[in-house]
Amino acid sequence: MVSIKQDTAQLVPHLFRSEFRKITTHICHLYGRGILLEMPTGAVLQERLDMVLLTIYLLFTEGYYSETKEELIREDLCFEAMRLAYLLTEQAPTNSPKVRALLALFCFQASRFPARRNKNGEWLLYDQQDASLWDQGLIARGVEWLHKASVGEEFSFYHLEAAIAYWYTRPEDTKEKWAAIVGLYDQLVELKASPVVALNRIFAVYKLRGAKEAIQLADQLQLKDNPYYYMLLGELYSNLDKEYSQECFRKAYQLVNTEADRRFVEKRL
């Protein structure tokens, strides 16, 4: 299942077009007045670091599945987010476990970029991807950063998402793999409940326990305005009720916002 991020995507254009200009302008004014920026400490540092990490996370997310341009993946945004996260690990005050976990997440996700599109630039479902195209070097770096993120007592949703992304870089389709992913999503729901998390968890439940149990969970969500909800339902019903599966894909087609999504749904109709 493709990572779904409808609940954050609309924040990105405003954040990186408007706010970045404001921040740059303010910094220039400060330097012009001879005021130097200093590294905050203590609780102030943690509060600001959390906002910086969220900003970098949203930047990567927009690149991972772009909704602001007619491109499936914007690798330039993703690798810029990775660069910024790496810079934070080079400074002692910001080299924290959650920063390392975020960088691990990015490495795991970026490792599958070559396999997420077909030759026509259309996106492929996870089960359709050619695992031989996954970047083993990036996966190894992700494992290293995830190990470093486990040092200390700090724990964040970045840790959970990185662990989930790690299991998605394991090509074997086993009960152990999907049980681990479902367990991680169960924890993530407690820290960061959202339609994104709920839908991706349902996909993992489908892989572990089958379509019928996954459908029961999906019916509880009732995300009537979410195209990815209907895409998921269409897939879940594909071998159980062809007519209803097609109805779900038709509803998804009416709600999609990008050309990539439209092409994907058209192939299901």
C-alpha cells in the first residue's frame, strides 16, 4: 500500500513557499542589525527541535508522494530533507535519538524509490514492486541509524515509523513480517492517530489476517471523503465482490486530486 498522507500534504505548499520566505527575511534583518543567532538550550531547544523535525518530515512526505505537482515522486525534496536531517546529527545538541530515527525512516523509504514507478511513471503497489531494484546501500544505512536511535530512553513516532519502514524493506511475504508491522501500527495509533495510520494499518491486517477482517476495520472508519479509503476498499473486495469493488474504485476516481491517482484508478475500472 502506498503511504497515504492526505492529512498533511496541504500544509506543505504554504509552509515552504510562504513561511520559508518570511524566515529568510527575518534572518537577514537580524544579521543586518548585528544580532547573532544562538543555539537554544533545555526545553526551548527541544520545543524548537520538534518543530524543525516536523518541518523536515513534511518536506520528505511531500516529495515521497507529491500532491502539489503532477509528479509521483519528487526526489529533490526527499533528498533535501535527508540532508537537513543529517546536518542535525552532526551537531551535539540536536543529535538526539528521534533525529536518528527520522533519518533511518528517510533511508528506508528512499531505498524503494526505483521500484515505486513503472516505465511510464505510474505508481506501483507494494506487492507489484521489483525488490531487486531496492537500494541495499540505503537500507543498510537506515539499519545503522535505527540502531543508533535506540540508544537512550527517548522514544517517538519517528522510531515507530522507521521500524515499520524497515519491515517494508524485507522482501519476504511472511506472517512474522506482517505481525510485526501490525504490532508497530498498534503502537503508532496510540502516539499519532490519523486516517493515514488507520488505512495503512488495515492494509497490514489484510496481509496478516485476510480481507474479511480488514474490511470490518475499514467499515468502522467511514472516511467518505478520502479517495484512498475507497482505493483500499476496492482492493479488499477485489476477490470477494467484483461489483462492489468496482463501485469503490469509481468513488475513488471522483475524489482523487492528482493525475497519477487518476491513472492508477482507471486501471482498476
